[in-house]
Amino acid sequence: MSAKVLVVSCGVVPYEEAGAVQRRLGAARQRDEVPDLLLLLQHPPVYTRGRRSTPDELPMGVEWYEMQGVEVCDTDRGGRVTYHGPGQLVAYPIVSLKPYGDDIHEYVRRLERVAISSLADWAVEAGTIEGLTGVWTAGEAPGSGAGRAEAGKIGSIGVHVSRAVTTHGLAINVNNDLQPFEWIVPCGIESCRVTSLSRERGAEQDLDAFATVVADRFGETYDRTPVATDPAALEIAPATLSAVR
């Protein structure tokens, strides 16, 4: 039997609070105090700026976005600017890379496969585009001018690794409002069309059911047995659990 991954459904958690929880859990994972973890959650409206972000990706200016009710946060993950909000499924794996040869590129390729196979279960064809980050619906690359339907970005990936343990991870648009993506340069990609599972299917989708599929596909892809876990069952300091709900 494969090793287990504890799957914790956290509800809606503010971005910076979730970051603090990941850092505490990541440190516990480095000390082998906990097994691999998969946090599934949503964020209130927030733009996050990765390590490669540039000011032009938020062309309206931070104050304008905050006036629209969208927080702006810096983050230690890779990548550039993206948006998170209610109705988007965020998956934060806190796992050791040692079983995967400490190969971060292989880890990210598997994370892409988790999103692609999960969307396939919902009858949405998706894949990757060479030279671009994330997961895209079928179609031509943005700005290709090929005259055919453009792919839509439906999943974003941004990862941080410290001492061979991952934090941050994957976000898939399910039912979330897509308007905030139109106010930025998502992931630094001009003319980027953003889509969601509900838009592709033509109706709102069951986010909890989709989250279950993501957990199952994560287990298959990383050779882990998903175990649904109450936060209180984690044998770590109570402070670590304060934002996991």
C-alpha cells in the first residue's frame, strides 16, 4: 500500500493566514512530525504577487484594487500575479520531494496532471501549452493569431520549496467570478483568456464533489492514499491548527 496523504478541507481561509499555516505545517513536515498533507480550501478575493511579478501586472494600482474589495498580497511562491476568490478550489500540497528524487520539475508536471485528469472527470478537455504556465482548455495559445478558438486558462500553479518540502500549489477555477482576472495581466500573460469549470459546463458545479476528485487524482498521481482528516487529528502544536478549519 502506498504512503498516505492527509486531506484537510479547510473552508474559506484568508490568504496570509493560510500562508502562515503552510509555513508551520511545512516545518513540521521537514521534521517528519506529520506525513504528507493536502489542504483544500478557498480564499476571499485576493491578488497574489509571486516572486517574478512586475508592477505592470496590476495596471490600476494597489489602492484601486483594494477599493474594489480585492486584497493584494505578496507571496514566496514562484510565478507572477494571479487572483483567488470564493468558488475557486485551491490545493496546497505540503509534501516531501524525497520520494520523487527531489525533482521539482517532475513534481510540477504531476501537479499539472492532477488538474488535467480531474477536469477530464468533469468532461472538460485540458492540457498544458509549451512556454506558458498553468493548465488550459483545448484551443490555440493566446495571441497566436491562428484564427481558431483560443485556449482558456483554467488552472494556475505556483510552488515554493524549502528543505525538500513543498508549499503553495494549484488553483482551479470552478464557480468563481472571472471579472477580477480582466483587471490584471494574469500570470504575466497578455491577452490571456481565463475560464472556469462552470463556464465550460454552462452551469454552476459542485465544488465539494470536485474537491474530492482532486484529492483522489492527487493520490493516484503521487502514489499516495488520500485520508480525509480533521485538523484536530494532526499531532502538532495547537497554534498550527488555528487557521485550518
